[in-house]
Amino acid sequence: MAVSRVRLRVHRWRWLGGLAAGMGLAMAAQAAEPAAEAVVAVRAGALVDTAAGRVLNDQTILIEGERVRAVGPSGTVGIPPGAQIIDLGRATVLPGLIEAHAHLTSDPFRAGYQGLGVSAIRDALYGAKAARDTLEAGFTTVRNVGAGAYGDVALRDAINDGDIPGPRLLVSGPALGIKGGHCDNNLLAPDFNYTAEGVADGPWAARAKVREVVKYGADLIKLCATGGVLSKNTDPGVQQYTFEEMQAIVEEAHKLGRKVAAHAHGTEGIKQAIRAGVDSIEHASLIDAEGMRLARQKGTALVMDIYVDEFILAEGERAGILPESLEKERKVGQLQRDNFRRALAAGDRIVFGTDAGVYPHGTNAKQFAYMIQYGMTPMQAIQAATVNAAELLGWQDKVGSITPGKYADLIAVETDPLKDVSALTRVSFVMKGGRVVKSAAPSAPVGQAR
């Protein structure tokens, strides 16, 4: 009798153990299975196909997780049961816009001497607000070209970790330049013996500086080939880095898989930077016909910020911009716009970039009107901020068009931007990676497929 009870108890424990093991295996199998990604269908009255340069009517964009799965006429795209449906009515949908020249950690109203009392930590915190404003304005990708103390690296990482909202960022960290040049800080007296962290003189020092900024998280390298408008005691037309220094920077950066953006206003500095192999010329204010030809031959993009002149001359004194800088802007601003027209006519590749941070963040789209005024069609201007910019960033497989496999970065405007480009300053809907970050449009009901 006792033996039978022991055997029964043993069988019972074996059965319970087997049941627990089976349940554990089942739970482990369920845990191993990836969670199904949310499916969203966005219906658009019109869609701007930036890759083909055309507008398509009555389109549906099917999104799975953070990427586009399918795009096509609403009658042909199958929406699976349970999918979330966002109906944007008659709105026009575009891919998220790309800003290729910004300074998110820069407050435009703390220029010149007003900025000397602002800490790097305060700049980074300001950058969190600027990032949100820029994203909500429809710019879902930004290339940040110059920030002190690696504030833009911290900002990028905080956005990627989901701590704060903001666009996808490619960042340069401190810009490289010569001592006393545009990318140094020339506002302090000699008593301070201060040199900006990006300063590196000579080819080998410049190579070492490239390695340093890459070590601390830079996605690209920014160098200052010429003087600048907003720096003290520099001439925008004068070359600063030598050809040998620029060549060393480019060679080291490309070896490490980083592209190079060159701040360059002056004619000779532009041409030497292009010959050195930089990937983009920023500003390009005084570019000549030879520089334009070199840019076409080398495939160098021109990022020409032709809106910012308006803010500098209208608000510069209140913002703290130095009187000498205001005078330089009066000499350079219109020349840059005229050369934008010439470069466009010559066939150069122009990418949208505005120098945001010199003017208030979130108003980037004001530049579209100036690009059209100086020769672009509305479609060309939009492509400059989408497919062309994506190519410059090396992200043409990720962003720039609403294409299967790319990130579901979408914006919507209530009126046709090809008829009225100012519509892009009034973005009513923003989605980044399949998640809605702004939806202010009354014509955007949300439902679920049955």
C-alpha cells in the first residue's frame, strides 16, 4: 500500500513536471516569436512621387512597422484586416523633408557676444526644442554640420533612444578649421588663450582631428575652407585651409567611411575644396563658372542657403550679429542668390540646406519660395529636399521618397505644393518611421480595417 502511494506520488510529480516543462517550452516559443508589427494604411488625395518627379492621385500607402510595404492606387492596395487606417482626405502627401545644413544646438537670438555666456549643456537642451520644432515642421531627417562639445551627438543619441522627439540626425560634432579662422572662436581676448575644439593646423594635425571627432561619434566631417560671414575678423572670400590640409581631411574621412562637407564662400576656396574631394560645398556664395564645372565633374553637391539673408538683414542686430557680419552679408547675400541661378542653369546638383540656427528652427520651408524665385520649378525644389538630399547623405535607400522598403517618413499639406509652395510652411501631418508625431488636419480621420 505504501509502495503504491509512493509510485502514485512519483507519477503525479512526473506528470506535473512534464506539464510545467511543456508550458515553459510553449511560453519560450511564444517569447521567441517576434511581435507582429503594426500595419497602417494612409490614404492620400494626392502623392508626390519625388523619384519620378510626378504627382499621383488617390493613393494608399501601406506601412508595416517603421517601413513602407506598398504604395499604389487606393483601389489596388490590399489592406489587411485589423490595420489602422489614416484617411488624409484631399491632402497631398510627400516624403518627409530633408534639411542638409542645420545647427540644431544654435539659438539664433544668441549670436556674437551674446552667445559667450551660454554653456554647451544649455546649447544641447535648446537643441531638444529645436529638434522637435524641426520635426513638426515636416523635416524628418537633418544633417547637423557643426556643434560645440558634441552636443549634436548627444542630441542624435537621445532621439535614437526615444528620450526626446526629433528628426533622424547625421551629425558632425565640432567643425574643423584653422586657428583664428571661421570655425574658431575669435570673440575672446588673448588673456583667455582659448581655441575652439575643432581647430587643427597642418595636414597631420587635421588627420588626427578627423580621427578624434569620429572617435566621439561624428557621422560626417565638416571643415571650413574659407572665412565666413558670422565670424569675427574673417573674410568670406579668403581661403583658409590649404589644399594639402583639405586633401588630408578628405582622405582620412573617406577612409573611415565619413563624408565631408566644406563651408566655402570664396571662389578659390570652393575650387580647392572640390579638387580635394569634398562631398558638398556649403554656401558656395562666390562660386564661378569653373567651380560649377568642377562640381559637375566631381559630383559635388552645392548646398546654398539662399533664404537666410532675409533674417540676417532684418533681425540680425536684435539677434546679436556683429556689425561687421551684417556688412559682409550685404556684400555676399545677393551674389549667392545670383550664383544659385547660374549653378542651376549650368546643371549642378543643388541640395536643400538653409543654415537653420542662424534663423529660427522650424521655419526651414521658407527657403522653398526663394529656390523657385531663383530658377527652380516647385518639383525641383521638393526633389532638392528629398531624393537629392538623401543621395548626398548616403541614405538614398532609407529616405527621400515614398518607396517600399524605405522608412515611413511622411508629411501632408492641405493644398497642392506644386501650385503654391508656401503650403510646405503649413504642414498638417507628420509621420516618422510609421509613428504619427503631428496630426493637426481636420481631414485626417483614423479608423480600422475590418
